[in-house]
Amino acid sequence: MGKSSDRYRMPNELWTRIESLLPDVPQFSSPKGGRPRLQKRRPIADGIFYKMRTGCQWNAIPRIFGASSTIHHYFQEWVELGIFEQVWDMALQEYEELRGTSWKHQSLDTASIKAPLGGEKTGKNPTDRGKLGSKRSVLVDGRGVPLSCEIAGANTHDAKIVQTTLKKRKYRRPRNKLRKSLHIHLDKGYDSAAVKTTARRHGYIPHAAKRRRRDRRGRPVTRRDPYRWVVERTHAWANQFRGLKIRWEKKASNYEALLHVCFALTALRVAGVFG
């Protein structure tokens, strides 16, 4: 693959944290013996990261990382064990310790992603000629570190995803004087009484752009929010991975697992772990 292959391999800082969560591998998968199980799992993680970076098929992963069937088997096993979500939790804890979570101004938004193969939590996208797709709803803090994520079908209204996204927050607000001054910033798609009520129930002061605001000439006027763009940047970071920009995974849990790897990488990068 050449010297440029390092960008397709998982960073050492991320791998050490994943390795600490992996269970011990027995020498043989069956008590009767047989072929011994693979002990060196770093190439497996590199193969998963390569798949997420390039968006290739599982059977198209280069042989340098190992057999594609073996990589996919370990990936499914780690997804069932919740390894990738635990890594995201660990990265958020380190981010809290090193820099401190920027709680005061949070933002939430969804991004439409194509799902050519269909699968769980997909639906026809009315804005893309009825093709199958999904929505990725992400809640971030003031620096763009993801705190929550939810996947839904493309035909699901954004307002319906707010409730589940806020419920799946990794961390709750700190019990201090900032408890009553937490702001959540939304675009005009969330300008409804139901969304604002949901945000208030979760302890937020909602700020949504107005949908029907126009000037004297009838042109739409949108008030610029200096905090709402942060979540859009986080979606752009995720779209740098071709395996996340287009959803090729039929199982929603598999796609979410790849998202968790990306979010852990984002938290560690913002925390300054990579220097």
C-alpha cells in the first residue's frame, strides 16, 4: 500500500484504548482443538478502520490486514460486545478530564445519508427522488464533540428524532450553577412548539431559527446563530470517512459502531491526545 497507507490505519492512541476493552482470546475456538484463533488483533482493527475510511466492501479489504471474512467476524463480535460504544465513552471521559466539556452552548442537527442497500432504519428520501436513505442526528457540545447520536429513516421528520437523540445523551448536565443556563441551538427545521417543549423538558433553553421570517421585499431572513454551525462541522468531519458518508451497512448497529469509532477519534483529537 506504500507509505501513504498510514492514513488508512487506525491511530495508535485509539487502538490502545480499544485493546484495553477487548476480552482475552482463547488459543482454540473449540475445546476439541482445531485451528488456533488469531492472537494479534491490531491488523483486524486496521482493516475495520480502512473499511470506514474508504467505504469499500468487506471482501475488498486488502489482504495485508488479513482475511476479509475474519475481519468481518471480529467486527460483528466487537459490535455485539459494545466495544466501540465503550471506546466512545472512554474518549468522552478523557475529554472531560483534559479540557472539560463545553456544556453551555450545545447544538443539534441531522444529516441525510444515502443507503443504497437499504436495511434497518432506512426509508425513501423525498428530496432524493425517493431513493433509500437514513438520517444521522447528532448532539454536540460547544467544541463539536459528539455527545449523542441517533439513526432514523430518511422519511422521518427531524422533530421526531430530537426526543430520542436527547434521551441517548452520554453525559448529563453538571449539577452546578450552569444547570439552568444550558442552551441548545437548532436550525429552522426544528422551529415548532413540540421541539421546544421537548428541549425544555431535558433542561435546555432552545434557540431555533425562524421559518417564516421575511423582510420588506418578501425575502426570507435567517438570523445568524454563532453556535449552530458547530454541529454542521462535526457532520463534515464524519463525512470525511467514505464509509460514513454513504451507509453501506444493512444493520443499523454496524453503521452506529463505525460512527462510535469516528466520534471517539473526534473526542480524543479535540482533547489534544494526538498532540
